[in-house]
Amino acid sequence: MASKQFQNILHHITNLNYAQLKKLRHEVESNIATNQVGQAIADHEESISHCPHCDSHNLNRWGMTKQGIQRFKCKSCNKTFNALADSPLYRMKKAEKWIEYTKLMWEGVSLRKSAKALDITLRTSFRWRHMFIKAPASFNPSVLTGVIEADETSLPESFKGKRAINRKSRKRGGGKIEKVPIFIALDRSGAISHKVLERNTKENIQAQLKPLLSSGSVLCTDGNLSYKGIAKELDIDHKRLIGLDNQRVVEGIYHIQTLNNYMMRWKAWLRRFNGIGTDYIENYLSWFRFMEDNTEYSDQTWIKEAL
Ligand SMILES: [Zn+2]
């Protein structure tokens, strides 16, 4: 907009009554939020370099969608697509509320409170949460290097968020609540892999850990015998931190404290949710890892990840 027109708008503001000012403020605020999303989308549009259908780099810009999203036409296969074709954001509405929503997620606000705060339905709140977790959840490192720490933890089984009719308990009599085992491995570069296990068995741990280990790496674990065989089989240097002293360090650098501290932080963060459904544990692991990776919240962090 030309500077003169803008000055004109500013001039008119002095003539507005209180109700109009409030309305204007609301409009301006929601537009600022939309612009943040718009900016992230614009950056993403710039980064489009190949056709999702045939992978060709031979593209033409091809107008806009109704929502103002850049369309492209592939010169190789002649198909068209828009910049959000591969993004879960494409079908999401109310873009002006996304950033506020990701902020609430960052603060760990419940689905219900988030829905209320943003005047969206609980169903939408649920869908958005899962939409924004999708990208972080799809990232699990394929390999870990250097000093690798591996361990298991567990959470009590919970059917929260699941319809009663679908309940199929792991309970095996006695009314005891089953523990759901979770495998976590990380290296000192910050790469973290996690997986909810069906059962805490050597086979299940092995299936997760084996592809992660690289030659020349050093595996640090507690005394769990499951790891001994895996390290031996792969001829990986293995430091077993045995004993009650959790703080034990071998040769100055070999320990599983990075992992223990990480799990403690994760579980402390989980408390705000008052128990999480077993089906969603992986999501909460990915969500937390994503926040730790990014350290600080910024308005575009989550939007960019979802694009
Ligand atoms: Zn193509």
C-alpha cells in the first residue's frame, strides 16, 4: 500500500468511536497472526523445487488457489499442484488461529482449555493438536553416533481418549495396572529415538536399537542383560553402568545421565496432562522432543515444521 493511503487510514482512526476501535484492534490482531502464517507459507512457496508427482525440477508458476496459495505446473508431466500439496495444513481452516494454538501447545494447555481460549470446537482442537504433532512425530533419527545412551522407562497403561467400546486391556488378572514400556536412545549430538514397546523383551529392544547403532559408537546402558547380547553381536563397545548409583560415570564420559535427565524432564512435563492415553505416548514423546530441539518458542516454529 502507498504511504499516502496508509497515512489516510491512520488519520481516520482518530474519528473512530470506542466500539469501532475495539473492532479495528481485533481485525489488526487477527491480520498480524494471519501474516505470520502467510509469511511461513510464502517462504515455503519459494522453497518448492520439484514436482511431487514425477520429481522433475522443471516447474512453472501457475496462478494461485482460491486461498491465495501458489500453484505450479510441471513441464515434465504436465500435472499441476499447489505449494501446500504435501502439507497437512492444506485442509486446515481458520489460519488466523494457528499461531495462537501452537503457542498454547507450547505451554502445554489442555485440549479443552485451548478450544475455549480460541473459540474452536473440542474436535478441532484435537485435530489441530495431532496435525501439529504429525511433522515432529515423523522424524526419528535413522542412526545414532558416538556415545549412545539407551534405556527403557514406562508409563501406566491408560485408555484416556479412547472410546470405552474399544478397550482391550493389557491387564493379565489381579487387577494390576500394566506398565507400558518405552525405549529411548540418544547420542550426545542431541539425536533422540524413542518407541513404545509392545513388551519389554530383548527382541523388542533389539529391533529398535540395532538399526540405530553405527560402527565405532559406544553403547552405554544399565545392567539390563538385553543390551549385552546386542552389543556383542554387532561388535560394539559396550559400557554397562551397573549398580544402584545412577550417577555413575566410567572413564569420565560414559554414563546414561543425559538419558535419565531427559526422561525426568519429559515425565515432569507430562504431569500437566493428568495422565495420557497409551495410544498417544509416542505423540507426547515427539511433541516434547520437538520443543527441546527448538529450545524456545517462536510464532513460526511449528507452522514451518508443518509445511
Ligand atoms: Zn511432474
